[in-house]
Amino acid sequence: MQGDKPLALKMTVNLTPFGTMIFVPAYWSFDPKRDLKWRAITSLHRARGVMRQGEKLSQNRSQRRDEAERAKRLVEQAKARGLKGFARAYWVMGQLNWDPRTDISRLKRLLKTV
């Protein structure tokens, strides 16, 4: 209200700590593709993402780095033994005491961090 005069409602987009709240007035014929700039909304939403930090994150990073260095040494040992392909990957995962059903992609991701 502006004095005694009612003002028209407008569409609003509010970012909250838990998501995005979009208010559309009841009188509006809403077309989400035409009426919203989704790229702008999602860029704002991503900017508010909570970054992990603290002691627990530091411990996890150092453990992952140690495991990656150990995996790299084991890969070199497997190469020296003449293992190739799946045999090499499964031998390394066995030496790391991983579950035999573990996917090889986990080892590949780990080796990329070194």
C-alpha cells in the first residue's frame, strides 16, 4: 500500500539458505520459460553454495592424498610385475584393501589427484 492506494503485486525471486522461493501473483498468467531468466537465477543460487571447511575436511584431504600416493607406488610395483589392464587395477585395489566389487573408476579418480 502507498497511503490508501494499493500497489500491484510483482513476481519475486528470493534466495533462502535452503533453496529458491519464487512468488507469482495469482492474477498473472505465468509462463516459466518466458517470464524467468533461469540462467541468472541459477547463477545466483550457485554463488550461495556453502563451502566445506574445517578440521574434518583437512583430515579427509590428507588421507586421500596419502592413499593416492600409496596407490601410485602400487601401480609402479604392478608395472614391474608385468601386470596390465584389469589385472593391474584389481591387484592394486586388493593391495589397498578395497572391496573386490569396487569399480575401477574409483582407482582412476584417485590416481588423478596425485
